[in-house]
Amino acid sequence: MNKVLDIPRVNAKNMTDKEFFYGHKACAGCGGSIAVRLALKVLGERTYTALPAGCMSAVGFIFPQMAFNSNAIITTFPGAASMASGIAMGAKALGQKDFKTVVFAGDGGTADIGFQALSGMIDRNDDVLYICYDNEAYMNTGIQKSGLTPYGTQTTTTPAGKNLPGTLTHKKNLFEIIAAHDIAYAATASIGYPQDYLNKVNKAKHTKGASFIHVYASCPTGWGTPTETSVEIAKDAVDCGLIFLAEYEDGEFKLNRNPKEFASIPDYLKKQARFKHLSDQDIEIITEHRDKKWSRMRKHWL
Amino acid sequence: MNRPKNKEYKFPTHIDDYPTGPQYKAGFLPETNAGWRKVRPVVDHEACVFCLRCYLVCPDGTIFKEDGKIKIDLDYCKGCGVCAHECPKDAISMVKE
């Protein structure tokens, strides 16, 4: 694997002016489209993109429009990773060089439906970058709960009421599960910290073998936030500790951001309509879960 | 401006006019998104320090650099207001259409 210092840095000043995800029909202020757009700009023109069913395939391929400006294909819902493996192998068999294969899947397409194909792809160590943009529910089909929906979220399949506070389960530890495969490179990121995200995509681009990035991307429609705050809210989630920025390479975890003090959790939650109903007791459960997770991460990852 | 432009869609009259795959060529954009917009971003070039924060966080990639200045492709801007909200110098304001 390349050393970090050998990789040319990418930032807003020197990245390509070309747009590879343009004119799409995503909702105004879509966080997932920021994640896809920035990643494709880092990866460059010679990129094969595979997208399972999800928001980004729904908004990019509305006939006759084609919002992707490089090679892109819609895959079956559970088979995005295996199709990308095939694309990478096929391009290699044709003798192509300096290309990258990338998957953009939502949280449902990664943690629930597409998981076995992803696990197999990492096991075979195919040269594919898998990016999961996590907006914490199946947003494309109308906001249903997924494996990455956090505790207390109101969705259409887990409505909040007198007896239940919405979703009863906590977020799946997806990053740790992926890292447990002994993957070449894995990271978590947030669109609230775009430079950090660019660096991680750039690092994954220069990694040979399977790599995985879990990027937290807001969804104004599903979360009930104003469109202009979609980047701010993704930053708030990191600042209050509900989302962490970490990396896994060479068998070691690394915590990129270890704040001394967290921002207030209720402030973050109360900005969103999906958490409006939460009682103080529920917020306490969320805080407790965060503290437990952080004490574990600080003990083992630092 | 280094990005796809609006192309006219001609209704296919012959089988050869249809794309060979399920889609037309990459970057084929027959319609604009400008009709979605209620407010539009206006850049104050004197206050702008060219930090490119708006360029990074624009969900639609409609902000581009030209001669050291920020320009906005209003054909595809949806008026979400992320650029104005994130601008550290408040150089972008959202004006009613």
C-alpha cells in the first residue's frame, strides 16, 4: 500500500473542474448527491460506477436524461458489490489500467440488502471502492427503517406514538463489521467535513484491493430539516458524537477526531422533525449509548 | 464552463434513433432544473474571498470557477441555499425569483 505522503493531495483548489454527476433530479439540498459528486470528482474520469436501487440511481437515470458523466450502471439491489467485482475483473481482463470501480449504495443497500455481496467482495479482495452514503433510512421508497436507523427515529414503518418512541434499535456497527473482514482500507466520514471526506476517498483510490467508506449524508426530505442546513446538520452529528470519524488500515483502528467535549445532543436532535417527539428519557438512552460507544473506542482505538 | 449543457430531446422516429443501452449517452440532459427554484443565489464578489466552500458543498455542482471568481449555472441550480448558509463571509444571498 502507498504511504500517505506519496499520494497527491486533492482539495477544492486543485480538483478537476469537470462534473461527473450533474443535472440530476435529487431533492434540493440532498446530502447523498454531495457525497457522490465529490467522490467522482476525486476519482476522475476513468471510473466505473455501479449503483444499486436507491436515491442516487433513481435521480441519475431518468430516461432519457443521464446525469452521470462517466460510465455508470444500475445493478440489482443485493448485487451491487458483486457486479462491481465483475466490472473490475472484466476491465482487468481487457488490459485496462488506471481505472477505479466504485459503488454508491445507500444504507439499506449496504447494511441490509446488499450485505452478503459486499462481504464476499471484501473477502475476495477485489479492487473496488464501496461507498455507503448513510441517510439513516430507505429514503427513496418513502422513509422506511433500515439497519442503520438510530434509536428514536420516526419513520413510516416505525411511527412514534404514545407507547413507542419510533425505532427501538440502535445503529448497526457497520464500520466495525466491515473492519472485521480485515479489509485493506475502511473509513467513516461525513459530508459536514468535506475535506476529510475528500482525503479518505483519495486514499481509497490509491489503495489496491477492497476499500470501504461509510459517509454520513443528510436528507432534508426524510429528516424534516430545511434544505439549506443539510451540510450543517451532518457536521453537528459529528460534533455531538453520534457519528465518529475513524479509519481502519493495516489491521489498526485510528480515531481521526477525538473531541474533549461533545456538542449538545438535544440541540442536534431537535433541529429535525424525525426526532421532534423524543422525551428526555429517550434522549438519555441515546446519550448513554453514545458514551458507552466512545469509551469503548477510546479504550481500544487510541 | 466545463460541464454538460442542456441538449434538445428529439422524439425518436426510427429504431436507430434509440440509444443502444437503456440510457442515452453520458451527460445527456434534455431538461433543466431551474423551474424547481423559488429563490436564487446571488454572489457579492467584493465580499467573496474565493475560499471555495460553496463549490465543495453544492449538491448539484452548479457552482464553478471562472477567472478567479465564483459563477453559478442557474440552469441547474435548485435554490437549496446550502451555499449561502455555509458561506463564511455571507457573500451569497438568496433572492426571490
